[in-house]
Amino acid sequence: MIVGDLLHLDDLSIRLAWGTPDLLDRPVTGVSSTDLQDPARYLQPGELVLTGLVWWQPADASGALRFATALRSAGVAALLAGEGTHGSIPDGLAEACRTHGIPLLAVPAGVSFRAVTDRVYLRLWGDLRAGAQDTAAIPETVRSELLDLVRTEAGPDEVLTRAVGRLGLPDCSISTAGGRRIARSRPEASTGASPSDGPVGRGGPGLPVGPQDGSPFDGWRLRTHPHTPGAEPALQGLAELLAPLATRARAAAGARRRAAGRLLDALVDDGGLAEPLAGCGLGGAGSLTAVTARIEPGRTGDEVPADWAAHALAEALHPLGVPYAAGTDRTGRGSALVAAPAERVTERLRRARPALQARLTGRRTLRIGVGPAAPPTAGALRAALVQARYVLPDPAGPVGSATELDTLAGLLSGIPAEVTAAFHARLLAPLTAHDEENSVSLLGTLAVFLEHDGSWARTAEALHLHVNTVHYRIRRIEELTGRNLARLRDRLDLRAALLCGPAAAGQAPTG
């Protein structure tokens, strides 16, 4: 599809406000709606941008130029401006688009942006392979029937069930690349697993449905149960017919992530939250659980796209069946706010994480931190997200929970390794130097002494030493560190220093 095709959709009456023939030949890759003054970070190259011009103010002479500059930096295909808000397209916007070489199309008042979006995606995918051999394996009457269902916004379950019945296919399912089931033709044939648990049975690798060029968690797959090689031609044709549903779902997911990004940015800016919360469906939530995630590179120089973590969170949180917002803030952090208790969110993420991790290659690692539930105010949610980020490197597992942070070791695990290593060296370097030159481990003795609450007798028993030897070693430790192990404060400092060091530092000697 190219930009100029929009002018030939008679039922939408879209007309050209400004554009040259070569600009109207630009290929279209998708659609995005926005009313932000600077939407560049939410847009993708080749997209059509729909705007209701809510951002435009007659008194702001440079506003249109700033908006057009943002569109040009994002590499969009064209701008579609709605005339419903101001009655017509401002002359300044047309001039700004001319300056930056952006085709400008007018959407008449009364034409919904949803209608424009659906027509574009149906044009992109619905007839893409109408003449292909695999699609031709489906009788024309059935194909027309299924396309009519797609155009009337029927859900994947309804379309899949109708297709299986009309084509005589075996039981089919659609699942995401991350393993979450989207639809199944015969729910009664299920083995008992929840739709949120992923595909049921051995359906083989499946066929791609719609775009597959996003994150490892993106993309739909169509499978038969059991795997039926003889159904391949009809299944391939069905996958093509289902592509508009996958594309529409992908566009909706992208819009949700962008709305979530605006909410996360509002927290940083300490701005009003009412509108961003409502835009994410969280307006009526009494409290929200904060979640953050990151995908650690598997090797030096490995680059992981910033939005992959947000994709993983959305995939994991969707089966909860509660409102949530998962997106990427302007710093590139993937975070989410969920209208569910922290314990329930943590349990769901720990169940979902193995399947998501399996989608990553190159030794990349998905880590998730869950903060506490907090009231929907900027200060409280910011604090909750800070706690979620703090438990990301949880040594107990890849999904940490701030509500489970109840030990000194857990508290220290969230401090950057460079800081803990420096603290360990600052307090215990004299003991490390001693142990490197002697067969007696003072670090080990200190660890056992503190582990046994400063008891001379129990330390001696654990180390198989005479109690006088323990007294001698503790005095030597005090001399080298300048600390008094009779004082609680010094004991806590040295205990923390041991926890900040390598695992071997706390191992006890045998004698």
C-alpha cells in the first residue's frame, strides 16, 4: 500500500491537503494515532500518523513546525489530520508539512480514526496474497465469508471456529510467540490447560500469522492439534486470511505501550496523572503494583532493543485479566503498573518467566522486579518503581519482589556491584592480604564467629579449634580491621562487608 491509495477509499472521503506525486508513492507500514506535540519517540518509519489536532493552538505560531519536525525525524509516510476539532486544517500545518516534505491528508469530520486504521490494515494484509497458491486452496465462497467476518471485527475465536468448520480442518489454535494462547477452534477439546498457559497439545512449530518482525515475544502462530501435514495448503491460506487480525492486535498493543510510556513519563515529570491513567484504563484503580524488567545482554557489545522488556511484561501480565500498563519510559526502562496485589503479580510473573526466557537467544537473560502496591499518585508510584528496580538483581531468582525484601543480604543485592566490591575491600582488605600469605583464614574465622552470634565456644566447635585459638584470631582480626567485635555496630559493618564480597570470602576453614 502507498499513501496515494488513501485518496481512493471512497467511503472515507479522505482528500489531499498537500503532497507531490512522488510523496504519494511512499509505502505505508502501519498506522499510529497521536495528539502529542512531540510524538517522535512513539512513531515508526513508514507509518501513517493520525492526529485530531488537539495539540494545535492558534496563538502558538511555531507549534505546527515543531510537530512536523518530529514527524520528519521519525521518518513517517504521511500525516492524516482530522477536521473535527477545528473545522479545517490550519494553514500553518500545511506550510510546515510542505517545509519538511510530509504529505498531508484531510480526514473529514465524522470519519472515525478507527475506521481509517482498520481500512489501512485490511488493505495491507487482507488482499496481500489473494492470488497466491496457498490462499487459493481455500474455496472462494469460504474465503469471502471469512473476510467478511474479519471486516466486521469478529474475534479470533469466532473466525478460527468458522474456518475449521467450513474447511474440515482438525482442531486449530492461535498462540503468540511467547506461548500465550489467543484462540482455539474447539475449547471443549482442551486438555484442561488454561488459555493463558500457552498452546495445548503437540501442534508442531505452527505457521506465522501476520507480521513476525518484532520482539521475540511478538507474532502469532497457527497450529493444528494434532499436527496434520496434509492440511498444510489450507492452513497456509487460513494464516493469510487471519493476518489482518494479527496486524490489528499488534497495532492495538503498540498503542497501549505508547500510552503506558506517556504514563511513565508523567511520573518522572511529576505531572498530572488523571489523563494518562485513564488512557491506560487505570483511572478507577485504588492501588497499582509497580513492575520493572530488563533483558541483560549475553555478551559484550550485544545490544538488546529497549522495548523488548516491555513486550515481555505485557505478554506475561495479559493473562491476569486485570487492567495494566506496560511500556518504556524515556530512559529506556521497561516498566508496568498493574491493578492487582503485588503477591498475585509476582506469582504470575514467576510462572510466565520460563517460557519468555526460552524465547531469548545468545545467553540473554530476562530479569523482573516487582515493587509494592501503591496509591495512584506520582510520588507513591515513583517510589514503588524504585523498589521494583532495586530487586531486579535478586540472587534468589530472576523475579525479585520488594515485598520479600527482609534480609540484609537481600538489601545489599540491589546495590551496584562496583559499590559493594569497594565496601568489601575497604573494610576487609587487611584480612584478604593476610589470608593470601598464611594458611589460616581470618576471613573464614570472622564469618563463622558472626554466624554463631559471637559465641567463642560455638565458633571453636564449628572450626574444630581450641577456644583460646579463636580468641587469638579474633584479636588479630580486630587489630587488622580497627574494629571492636564486642560492639554491635562494628559486627554489623563487618557482616555487611562479608556479604558484599565474593562467595568464597564467607567460607569457613576446616581448622
